[in-house]
Amino acid sequence: MNVEDLVQERIAAARRKIANDKRRRQELAEARRHGIAARHRQKLRHLARTTTPPPRNTAAERADQSGPDTRAREER
């Protein structure tokens, strides 16, 4: 085995390592995307189950909630 063969083996090993690292990064990125989407779906399902819309206030209810009636004082 001469020096050229050793250099070629090291180059091939480095290329394999680069390819494996790239593949592993792609797999992790894909898993991350799926995980994030799954967490968002789960959060939306949870929010849909736990939150209820606020009650609607009618004009009469708003008048009742506005405080004491001041019309009596205004008439004096």
C-alpha cells in the first residue's frame, strides 16, 4: 500500500462521514417538523376542548351591569 492509496481511503472515509452526517441532519429535521406540527395539532385540540366562548351580553344586561342608576339624581 502506498501513500496515494492511504490518501484515497481517507478521502473516501471523509466523504462517507459527510454523507452520513447530512442524512442524519435531514432525518432529524424531518422528525422535528413532524413533532412541531403534532404539538400544534395537540394544542389546538386541547384549546378547543377547554375553552368556551364568552357569554353574549344583551343591551339590558349591559345596562344592569353599568352600575347604580343615576337617573334619579339627575331628575332632582
